[in-house]
Amino acid sequence: MNDSAPAIRLTAIDKHFGAVHANRGASLVVRDGEIHALVGENGAGKSTLMKILSGMMPTDSGTIEVHGRDVTGWDTSEAIDAGVGMVHQHFMLVPTLTVAENVVLGREPVSAGRFDRVRAVRDVESLCKQSGLDVPADRLVADLSVGEAQRVEILKLLYRGARVLLLDEPTAVLSPPEVAELWKVLRRLRDGGATIVLITHKLDEVMAVSENVTVMRAGATVEQMRTRDTSPEKIAKAMVGRDVDLTVRAGRSASDPTASAALDVRHLVVRGARVDRAVHDVSFRVAPGEILGIAGVEGNGQTELLEAIAGIRAVTSGEILLGAADITNRSVHTRGEAGLSHIPEDRHRRGLILDYSIADNLIFGQQHQFTSNGILLRDAILDHARSRIIEYDIRPTDPSLPARALSGGNQQKIVIAREMGRAFDVLLAAQPTRGVDVGAIEFIHAEIRKARDAGKAVLLVSAELKEVLTLSDRIGVMYGGRLVAMFSRAEASEEVIGPFMTGAKRELVA
Amino acid sequence: MHVALLFVRPSGSLAAPAPGGLDIGIVFDLGGRGDKSFNDGAYIGANRAVKELGARVRFVEPGEGSDREAGLRLLAAEGMKLVIGVGFIFTDDLTALANEYPGVAFAGVDFAVAIGPDGKPILPPKNVAALRFREEQGSFLVGAIAALVGGSKKVGFVGGMDTPLIHKFEAGYRAGVKEVCPDCEVLVQYAGVTPDAFRNPGRGKELALSQYQQGVNVIYHASGSTGLGVFEAARTMNRYAIGVDADQYQEAPGRVLTSMVKRVDNAVYDVILRVSENRFSGGIYNFGLAEDGVAYIYDDHNRALIPDNVRARVEALKAEVIAGRIAVPSSR
Amino acid sequence: MMNQRVRTMMEESVLPPLVALVVALVAGDLLIMAYGQAPGVVWRTLLEGTWGNSYGFGQVLYKATTLTCTGLAVAVGLRAGLFNIGAEGQLAAGGFGAAVVGLMLPAGTPWLIAVTLCVLAAALAGGAVGSVPGILRARFGAHEVIITIMLNFVVLALLNYLVSAKLHVPETLHTPEIHAGAVPRLSSAFAAFHGSAANWTIVIVLLAAALVWGFLFRTRAGYELRAVGLQSDAAEYAGIRSGRVWFNALTMSGALAGLGGINFVLGYKNYYEDGFTGGAGFLGIAVALIGRNNPVGVVLAALFFATLSQGGLAINAMVPKQIVEVLQGIVILAVATAVPEVRRLLRGSMQRRKASS
């Protein structure tokens, strides 16, 4: 480690965003040719640190060295010229262009003053072969799966000669087989001499692929460890600053099947954005005091299913019953009053108004209850916010701060506090812990169990198979818009469910 | 940087007007300078006053409707001897301000004089000069030219908005045609009944084409920019058109027989001259052929289009009108 | 912490407009010098001609009254994520509505009733024009920018026809004077304002600004309107019906623009004159952007643009009026690039278009 300059050396990085202190003297040393995990809770400053390293934003103070050269204050194009590139959580691809066109975009091969399409495809194909990243070069990006799109992002960097790759939560959107595939690619790149920094908060990933791990907490780097000398418990403790219980608790035994259903979905068909039948004849019941988990690779109709039940997507045919009430064609508002609560899958797009204050977000969807003669009751709204902030440990605690200023975990806590702090019988929970840190996951899981134990019916959709397995009393699997399998808690395991998720197996559930 | 620039004083910068001089203020209409018509005419007249009378003139270009009054007021309050509003739209504002600033002389180009219940014009306030033009006299002469040059027993007229103001042009023109060719027919058409009729070249072209197709060789237009369509038609049909207000020869060189011009410059110069000689008084000033307030264009451009005998005949008519032997009607 | 927040607020909301202003001033300096005049003298004349004497200040107030209305109109639209470019036509319709009611009322109508009816007529006429893009947007998803732009032509041409063919006083482009509903000038109470067009409709307009503020930030409807404007997907999730919000927002926007018509018709000339709007509807877009879609900001921005407009007259002897127009343009450009909120808003509406297309 001392024989040559490290690939990356960040020293005393400080960064403010208005009132938020995102990095406080953070440091990071990454050896040449290693896979280095950068872990921490959401809001710990990992992404900010990587954005500073990749030149996307300047640092307030501190120095950045790459291969011993001081590059403090560089921009993204200088960074990529020096071989440092970042794959973001949200892909930056042009969906109407092909893979090859996306990869070469900005550095197109040119012959006789014109874009040389043939050479672009050839170059990208040979790059695919070299790196082991398998993507068809002439396909439109719009037609790719998420995992493939991610590979295109990595290819883009390799095409530009990147030797230091920064990956921001790359597995957040992948199915288990795709994750395994990604690890293979990353190892191969490392063996070819690349240096990889992996931002994550999933401890099994850290253990699986990294050589070294740096832990961040509250904007500072608190510990650097050799992966093989540490354990998930130690890392989690460093992340949260206290002991964390990571064991998977078995779900309570399935509820009494004779009890009447709190949520009854019958032969539901829902149109999707691109397909006619995003949800194809799906039927199931959720009993009070039961968590029904829906597993599946994203994009197999789970989103449309939940949106249809929540009332924000039209139902083509079929019925949705809440208790005894048919809510198939009722408004969102009516469903809410009838006892339906909904944690939407995308808090940035649906769950929150990012520019609204914490207090205003905490009444979002329930604004009718905080109104008298059309006038908002400011005092009631603030009181409500203060009590929810304490109860759900939302930080920072100032109710007038915009939701935008909070970390992902705390933003999700606003949604949880709002949807679970109200009266409800049925809870729809879509990806409730996506992009949320370990401490908050623990908390959210506990809240969901608490709701179940209080006799609520919970419909849980998650791309994290482990989460579904951890929480659910029964587990259904969706593939291609259909419910292809249903397991009891005891029958289910990753091995059993995996083939159903990929469509390799199916046993249609009536 | 800004603070530093505040102290820069270029040599040409304007000095404050000194008291006692011949200070004149002119407020243009919204079109502002460069309209090749009234505003430019007023500018030319004012510049002549600067050269010949030593007047100092300040111009104001309004940005919106309420700026007209504001501009007049600004100039009146600054102690200008004479404040001129260019265009009939200033009528109300001038009337109101004249009562407020009785010590200031005002003049309005094309000032609208209302007709009282007794059938007589209502005079403007004592310190307002209403500068009006005998458009019918100028139109009379171009009517004669149209009939003499056209030679087809049919002449045309395209008016803008169908109002008494434009009827004046029509009536004078018709009289001019009949004066030299009693059995000639005058085709008259108007582009519309709204102000839009003054800015509709498409309609102008349409009307002109139909008239040319009926055997008309010369069309006189009094229709603002609608007339551009008339010129366009003259060009495509190889016939003649007559311009209005200003010399419009350049709109269709070779096809513009002449133009009936309102000498706003002369009227403006004249009223400034009165002020400088301390003989300004309010009232209605009609600028006709005798006062050089209206004229037809006869210069190097169109000399070849108007035969000498026509020129002589028209000049004779002009003398008759000035002498009062011919009374040109101003309404139909 | 508190200190931090004050600093953040300064950086986010006060600094960008200030920077924009300084940029515009420097550009103005250069333009003025290019014209051979001394910037210091010109600026001083501009200030003296506006805030330096009560007449000039009255004119500023007069112009700001109309601009506040059109600025509020555009701001309410933008808060709902809609770009209302039709304030010009709505303003004209409002003025016309006030004038027609003022003409229909008998001369002896009690003042309070007459003014109330005329003001309502202005808002209703503007609101009616605004409701057209509102319905088309809510029902058929029609692009409100195109509809409002085109509707300007329709409304202005229609009013032009009505006035010049049916209602005008001969040899003018305006209607007869209204019989009832005229609002006195400020000079009736403060002699210093003598001669300026400023009038008591400014009180009605400021009241409207306060009501708009209360509506946006203190009512449920305002809460829902802003939610639709910020994130329509989230609004949908919360059970807010975007279509209804769009319709209401555009109708309200039109009504606010229409309200501006009372300034000219009831307060100044007491008749409707063709073309009285003079671009105030379009300038309202700039007022809203610089006022950051906040009613308080809109009032301040309206004062700013009114100052530039009236000041332009004062310095007209030294520099052509186009210089002031260029200055306005520079301020707008500078603000559009400097204010993050405006950038976000414009970007947001672009994305919404993409998503809905």
C-alpha cells in the first residue's frame, strides 16, 4: 500500500449545501487495482464525496489526488480525461439511440466529417468482448432491461478510457442474477487493472466483492477496514454508531385463512404505459393481520398493480374490494377515507413534494383533514408535524425545512410517518426501504410488523427478495404481469423463488 | 465596475436646456421615428426649425398608451414654449393638458375637431393649435392626374377604414377626376370598417387586382399599410398606383405615378415659426394647397410618368383652387 | 443554524435578482456610453423622473398597478405549472368588460355598487378568456402556451371590431366615457400626485395581491395548486385532480389579468381604448419570473418595471427608448439564468411536456 501512490487520495473534504453540511473533513484512500466499498447510511455523504471526486461539483476545502497528482478543483471532462468516471444511480442514457450510439456519444468516430456508424458498432462490440459486458450494440436503449442499461453506462466510461470507476448504488435496480453478473464484470475489470469504488449500504455486497471498505457517517469517514478482517456487524456498528440487530426474524405464522379479507383483488387487468396488459388477470386476498409480499424483478407489473389498487391507474377489468366495499372505480380520496394507506414506490416522484416543508409533506393526501372552510390550519399542521417528527425520529427536526434538504432515509420516514400515522386498514407498501440506510430499514421493517400485529392488512412489493422473505407471511411472485406463484412463509426461500422471478418456472395462481 | 462607469462623461452628452430659448417638445405617436410618414415629417420640420430658427427640440417616444399624456406633461412641466403631439390620437390628451398649462402653447397634428350640435366645429382650447390638412385638395389634383394619365375612362380608389376621414380623400379625388373627365367612372372600395383595414396589405392587393381587371389603369390609395398591397398589385399588373401621406415612390419604383403628401414638416415648422415670432394663437389651422400643406409629388423619379401637358393642366387646376375659383368638396 | 438559514435565504432568493440587476446596470452603462451620454447623469435623470418627484412616482404607481395584475396572473399559472401567455388579451377583455358595464349602468348608480360591478365585470371577462385554455387543457390536454398565445389574437381582434364598428366615438379608437364606476385619482386626496394617472384602483389591486398570497399559501386549494405545479405525479398520488386545478388556475389567472383593466378604464381614461394594454400582458411574464411567482415579489417587480418604463420617458431626451427596452430584456435574461427557481420551473414544465407527449 505504501510502495506507490494510491489511485485516489481524498483529504479533508468539506462541502456545504446551504444549511446542510454534507461532507465534514472526509478522507478516502483507494489502492490501485482494488474494489473498494464506500458504505454509510443515506445522507452520510457518500454520493457527495464521489461527485466531488468525479468533478461534478467543487469541494469547499480539502484536496483530491489521483495517482499522486493533485487535481483539486477539476471538472468532469478533466476527470474522464484522467480516467476517472462515475456510474450514477439514475442512468444518463438517450433512450431513442442505440447502445453503440449511446456509448460513443460525445466522442463519435468520424470518417470524412461524418459519423461512422459502422465503426462505432464495431468498436463497441469489441469493447463488450474485452470487458465481458454483454450488451447487443445495435439495440435501442429504450428496449434494454435495467441491468443492460447499467452495463451500457459502464461501457460508456470504458470507451472513454476510464481506469477508475465510481459506481453509485449499482445493485439498487438489479435482480439477484443480474447482481451476480455485475460482480463477475467488476472482478474481471479489476483483474484487468481497473480500480473500482462501490457506493452501497448493503453489507452482504461489501462482504462479497470488496477488498477494503471505508465507512462514512454524518459526512465524515469514520473507519477504513480490510474486508476480510471485518464482519457485517462491525461495519453496521460503524455506520450507525451503535449495535444493530441484523438477524432475520421469522414472520409470524400466517393468519387465520377463514377470516374475511381486508383487501380482495379479483381478476384484475391493468393497462401499462407500453403494454396492454401490464397486470394480467391477477387475483389475491390479504387478510387482516397479514403481510402479503409480492416478489419479482422490477417491471413485471408490480408498479401497475399497486397503482391500480391505490386509484392512480385505471382498471381495465376486474374488481378491487376493500373490506366489503367495492373501490374499483373510486377516487384516491374515497379510498383513503375507506381505510387505504399507500407508501408509493418513488418518493421523489410521487410520495413527496420535495419543495414543500416537512410539515406540509406530512399532511400530503390528508390535507382535507387539516382544513377548515378551505383554509389550512397552520397550527394544527405544525403540531401534527412536531409530534410525527419525534415519533418517527425524522431529522433534522425543523418542520419548516423543505423535504429536499433531507437524506433519503429521512425523506422516506416522512412518507412512513404520514401513511402509517393515520387511521387505515390496508397498507400498500411499495419498495418501502429503497435507497434507505440500515438504521432506517430496521425502523421501517419494525413499523410494518407493528401494523400487521395491530391487525392491519399489508401488501408489500419489493425488488429486494430478502426484504420480502424477511417480512411476509405469504409470498407471491409476479412475472410478465401475472401472479406466477404463491408460497407460505415456510415454503419460501431465495432458491425456490428465484426461478419464478426470472420466468424459468411458473405455476399460475388462480 | 458599474460604480466606476457612473462617473464617465462623454464629451457629446446633453446639457440641460437653458431658460429663455426657443424650446420645443414633440411627442411622437407609438410608431416613433422611422415610420416614413407623420413622425418623420414632424422630425424634418423640427430640424428645419433648429437650423433656421435656432430652436431647441426635445423628442419623446412613448412606449405605451398612457405615455402619450405623460410625455406631453413632462415637456409642458419642463417649461417648453410649445409642445406638439403627432397624430389624432393626442386630441383628448392635448385638450386636457392645455387647460392645465394655460401658459404653454400646444399643437396637435391631425387634431380631431368634433362637430357641435349646432353643426359648427367645436374650437380647441385657446392655447391649442389644431394642425389639419385639406387632404381633399391634394386628392383633387391626383384625381386629375389619374384621369389624365390613365386614359381608360376608369380610375380606382382604395380606402382603408370606411370613415369620414377617408371619405375626404375620396371626395376630393372624385372631384378631381370629374373635373378633367366628366364621363369617367371612379371605382371606390374600402378595406374594412375597423382600424385593421389600415394594416391589411392582402386585402389591399385583392381590391386593387379586381379594379385593374375591370379596366382601371390608376388606383389612388388612402389606406395606410394596406396600400402596400395596392403597390404590389400595380407591380404585377404593370399598372399605376398613387401614394398617400408621404412620397411612396420607393414602394414600387416606376409604378407609383405620384403621391399625395401631407406636409407635416411644413405644418410643424409653421407653428414653431409662429411661436418664435410671438404670434402663436390657438384655433384651427387648415393646411391646404395655398399653405403648402398638401401637395403632389413631381420630381426626378416620376417626371417621365407625367407628360408635360398633364403637368401644365394640373398646375393650372392648383392655381384655380388656391385662388378659390374651384371649391373642392370634403365629404361625399 | 438560524444564521445558516438566513444566509441560505440570502443566497437563494435575494442574491440572484441583485446580480441580475447589476449585470443589467453595467450593460446599460455601456449602451448609454455608446450613445455618447454620461451613465451617471442618465441614471440620475431616470430616478429623478420616477421616484424623485411625486408626479413621476404617481406614474410609476399607475404603471405598476396594471403590471401587478398581469404579473399575478402569470404567477398563479406558473404555480400550477402552466404558462399563461394570454394575459395581454385577458387584460384587454377585462378593460372592455369594465367599460361595457360602466356604459350600461345609469349615471346615478351608487358609487360603491357601480365600482363593484365594474370590477367584477373586468375579472369575469378576463376569467372567461382564461377559462378557454383551462377547459381545453383539462379536457383534451391541449398545450396552454399555444392556446393562450393564439387566443390573444382572437380576443384583441374581436375587441378591435366591437369598439371600432359598434362602440367608438367618431374619429377616435375609444368608447364613450362610462356613466358610472369611475374611480378617482390619487391626486383627489394627495394633491402632490397632481396630473399623474395613479388612482385608487391600486388599493383593489394590492388587495388582490394579498388575497392571491393567502390563497396560494393558506388555503387547501392553493396547497393543491402548488402541488400540481411542482410535481403533478405526486398530486395524482395524493388524490388531487390535476384537470380541475388546471382549469381553476387558468381561469383565476385570466381573472387577475382582466382585473388589471380597471386601472386604465375606471381609474384613468374612463373609457376603453383599442390597444390600451400596450404589452403590459406580456411584460407580466417578466414580472412574475422576477417576482419569483410570489405575490410580494410580483408587486416589487411590477414597481421595478414600471420605474424602467416611466424612467425611459424621462431619459428619452438623452437616449432612445429602445435602450430601456434592451435593459428590460437584459434583466429578464439575467434573472432567467441566475434564479435557480426559475430555471427549475422552466425545466420542470419542459419535462412535463415530454412526459405527457
